[in-house]
Amino acid sequence: MNMDLFMNPVERQRAATYYQQMNDMADERSCKFCQKQITDQDQENNNMTMLQSSDCFHQVHIECLKENAIKKYSENEQV
């Protein structure tokens, strides 16, 4: 089934951007917050997740995400 039939041009471009970034990140697998490498074990154990900010996607450790969210919340910043 061709998924392009169900997407408007903006969604198709966003999906293309996503897939390109996924390919790019396969080589650069580091956490956006701590900069440590995200390992295959992190992925297998569900210790990482993907974040989207505008059209960017980032891999992060879940614990780093939690720590960052708590820090932002405690500083009355948008989480």
C-alpha cells in the first residue's frame, strides 16, 4: 500500500525528513542531553526514546529526559 495516498505534501515532506534523520542518526547515536552513546542494549531495554522538536528528531536516554523535564519544571520553564 502506498502511504503517500494518505498524506498531504507537508506530511510527505515531514515523513521524508524523519526518515532521512533516522538514517543520519544511525551513525550518530548519542543522547541529546548527556552526549553519551545510545547502545543497542539501551534500545533493547527501552532505555531510550525519540523526541521531536519542530522538524528535528533526537534520541535521548529516558532518564536524561526525566532529569531535564524535572529541571525545567523546577525552574518554571516550559517542559
